[in-house]
Amino acid sequence: MIYKINDQPNMEKMSHKEKIWQVIHKIPKGNVASYGLVAKLAGLPGYARYVGYTLKCLPVQTKLPWHRVVSAKGAISFEQGTKKYIRQKSLLEKEGIPFLKGKFSMKQYEWKQSLEES
DNA sequence: TCCTTGACGGAGA
DNA sequence: ATCTCCGCCAAGG
């Protein structure tokens, strides 16, 4: 299906996955958001696991900044040392977020949506 | 239908 | 700080 970046369609009529894509697309570069926060901002509180499922279904060449979504503790949800793990880690470090002791500081880098808009 | 499987989260211990 | 356990919820067998 065609997904236009700048559309702000009627949330009621969007599928859950579309709502989730919309939210992830808005995560600013240099910030991260937990699966739970993405779900909440998408109007789907409690759907943290579903956010993970949605990301798993993304095509490899997606433009969506999936790497900015991490666990609530700031850890990467892939098995340590795997290619995916290393890829996500480097993409975020490239955006200036330090990875210390196996995690990113949510306190400092988690997206504060309220300060940005709405 | 029922059961299992996760890119989850948080309350306890 | 860690680790386990359990509730969550859609998908896929």
C-alpha cells in the first residue's frame, strides 16, 4: 500500500499498523522512543508488543526510522552481537546517542513529544 | 477454536 | 542493579 509521509489522515480509519508508522515517522533524529510510548502516542495503550510485531513486518528498505524504537529500559531488543543489534546500535550512535553499559539513556534521549508539538 | 509465539513492560523478589 | 514472572494482544499454526 502507499504510505504518504505527510498525510495526517483520520486516525479512526487507519489500521493499527498505519497509526504506528505515523508515530515512528515523527520521532526526531537524535531521540529514541520505547515500544510502549509509540503505542501510547498511536492511541493504542497496551500495544507495546504489537509495535514490535509491526516493525518486524517492515520491508528491509523502509525509510521509517525503526532504529529509534528501543525497549523501555533503553536496551536494544535484538540478541546481543547479532547483525541487527549492531546495526541499530551504530545507527543511533551515528545520530549522537551514546550507548553505555548495553543501553541508551532514556532519561536524556527519550522523545518528549509534548515539548515538540501538539 | 485453542495454543504458541514474540523487536514488550512493569511489579516483585 | 538483576532476574523472574505474568499480563498484554495480534498473528499464525
